[in-house]
Amino acid sequence: DRGDRGDRGDRGKQPTNNQQQPTNNPFSIKTVPIPQEWIKTKKGLIIGGLAQPQDPEQYCQSVGELSQALQFPVLAEGLSPLRNYADVNPYLITTYDSLLRNAKTASALTPDLVIQLGPLPTSKILRAWLKELTCPRWIIASTWENFDPLQGQTRSLTTPVEQFETPEHRQQPTDYLKRWLDCDRTLQDHRNTTLENTSHLFEGKLPWILSQTLPKNTPLLIANSMPVRDVEYFWQPNNRHIYPYFNRGANGIDGTLSTAFGIAHHNQSTVLLTGDLALLHDSNGFLHRPHLQGHLTIILINNNGGGIFEMLPIAQFEPPFEDYFATPQSVEFAPLCQAYGIEYHPIDTWEALEALLNPLPKSGVRLLEIPTQRRADAQLRFWIMGNG
């Protein structure tokens, strides 16, 4: 729940999406033909990385058209709008991190061509797999910014995906596409069953519930460290058109709460998903409360420390792990909320949480505190990611 040390140096800090309603996209005129190399490839895939397009629906529609024209699966990052417009993207793959942990499966899913849309997803497993590939990788972006932290041999097109001309005639589904879809569907079914039967307050189940519960078009700010990774692991494809917001890269933890207030101001009711350290790092952001015109719900994952470090080898060394890496603060959030005039709700069941998520209030600020077990949740997360 602290900084994102592993991401520093390969990505600049991403601005939040301040565009709430679809607008006329200047890149929406389809003028660029699809490269013949893509059309001829039978084992290709599209990677939908972090994205905050001006018009999310049009972006997702364009990715869906490209995917169906080429018959390529789309590996969709949780911080992309793609997972929230599933109806226009029938070839979405969201369990890629787990699938690629199995060496045999990863080998069977090796592509002959990769199309990368914008920055790479958060997953280090995916990045490591891509680094070992020898096939061409095309990076599609609207700027000349370097989106290849892997420093591979890539080709760049400064063409937004919305500009590609997609042929009306679609190729037949390939065996390669079917293999990805079958693997993803099997793993999704297994994972859904596991999470449905998980009654205790497991951190990874939160994004899974939010993706199926939040009102349509809800702005959602996702804090760094474990929340953003759990979104990538567990956020379900849906048609709720959720707006994901994020501050990634060096110093991405800074101003988490203040950013959430800024998003919620004069906007649809907004949700912040955060850990305890990220929230405490900007606790003075609560001073914005009297000025807020709108509503903010803060979903606080309180695991008393930095949960991301439980996922690293250093967690096996005690001491110094607890004091210098987990850094528990042992703050009582109920009196903290009282000091700032924030409505406070302790959550002890999933049913209690879901009842407070839809509908959301229209005004005010409230904090929903969900106590979790940092070490036990890390072990369960490892098990789910490794076994489906």
C-alpha cells in the first residue's frame, strides 16, 4: 500500500482522466489501413494497456473492431476501459497473468505478432513473457513517447487505434484465438467459483465485487501497490462503463485522497479504492470535505501496513520485514473520520459492503473500512494466481 518501486523508471506518472462524458475525438476519422503483415498473421494478439481516451466507448469499439477483423485476442489491463465495455469486445482476455505463470500454457500461447496499445499492463509476468518473445511487436500510440520499458525490437505507429480502417469482411476464428478464449474461460469459471465461496474479507475479492456492483459510469480512483494489482488480477469484464482513474509511476502514491476529491467535485458519485498507507500518506486531503460539491465513497482496505511487500521475497525475513517494509501504523480510523466530519462505516461482511455500493449517495463523504489479514491474503492471492 506504499510506493510503486517496481514501476519506477519505465513509465512516467499518468494523469487522471478528467474527461467524464464522451466528446468528439479528433482521431476518430478512420484513415489508416491495417498493415498487411497483421492481416496475414494467424497467431497474433492485442495488448490493451493503460488507457484514458477522450471517448472511452469509441476507443473500446475501435479495439473490438480491430480484434474481430484480425481474429486476435485482446489482453486487457484493468486500468483500461476495455474491461468495462465487454459487449463490444468479445475476445477479451483478463486472466493472462495466471495463464502465463504456467510454462506449458505460456509456450502454447506464443504469438507470431503482438500489437501493443499504449503503455504495457502492470503485470510483471506478462512483461517477462513478452521480453522472451522473438516475434514482431508493434506499439500503437498517439505520441512518440517511449512505451517499451522492455527495450525490445519494436515498431511504432503514432496512430490512434480509432483511425484504423477495419475491413467489413472478417476472417474465421483461428485455433490460436480459440485456445486463448478456452483457457481464459476455464480459469475465469474456476476463479469465480473460488471467490463466490470466499466468505472472509479477502482483499482480492474487492475488485471482483466492485466490477459487478458499482452503478454505471461510476468514476473509480484506484490507489497504487496492491489495489491496482488486484484490479488487474480480479476485475471482471462488464458493461458498466466504469471510469478508472490512476496515478502510476514514480511518486504515484502522492495525493491519493486529494485526487479523489478532485475527481468527485461537480461529478457523478465517485469511489476511491485504497489501502491504509496510501490514505494516511494524504490524510490532510480530508480538509477538502467542506468544499466538495458531490459525493466520495472511500473504500479502505486496512491490512495495517504495506500489503505489496508480502508478495516479495523480503517477507520471509523477520526481522527486519515488519518494521522496515510492512511499516504498520495501527491507526484508528473511526476517530480520524470523526475529527474531519467524515461518515464512518465498519464493514464485516460482503453483504454489508454491497448494500452501500449501489446506489451511491449524491453528496457528502464516507469511509467504509474493511479489515483484512495482510499475510493470509497474500498466501491466498498466490494460490489463486497459481491455481486459478
